[in-house]
Amino acid sequence: MTQNLPPEIAAFDAFLNAQPKPVQLAFQYCLALMMVEDHKAELVETLPTDNGAMCTFRSVAGDVFSVTKPPINGQQEAEIIQQLREILDEESD
């Protein structure tokens, strides 16, 4: 992720980077979905690839980024998004 993160976010970044690649991809994808739900980004394109759908997002700041959709179901997506919200809520307190 980005350098110069606040300490609490840096700790989450370190935790996430220590996870297996499939877990990292699931969290990255769900974080992008959470940004869409919060109106901080929009999904601009989805393209099929050999590794699954590649989803391209644009943030409200105009930054464009792509994330591969992991092989998780809707319930797993919802659970990960809930976990992310709890982590980020704890860090903002």
C-alpha cells in the first residue's frame, strides 16, 4: 500500500500483507466495493480474464485502480466488508 500511513492503518496494512495472497485479494476487492457503497468510488469497467473478472474503479479524487474479483460468494463479500468496517471504525476512534 502507500507509504506514510497513519500508525493504525499501517498496522492493518502490515497485517494484510502478512496474509496469503487469496486473502489479500479478497480484502482489496471488498475494500473497493465498500468505497463504491460509500460513494467514494465508482465501478467503471469489468473485463473477463483467465484469473476472473478484472474490475476497474475510479475514486472521487479521479484515481483509477483495478482489482481482480476473487472467487468468493455474496455472503463472504458481506462478511469481509463488515470486518473492514469494524476495523476502520475502531481505527477512527
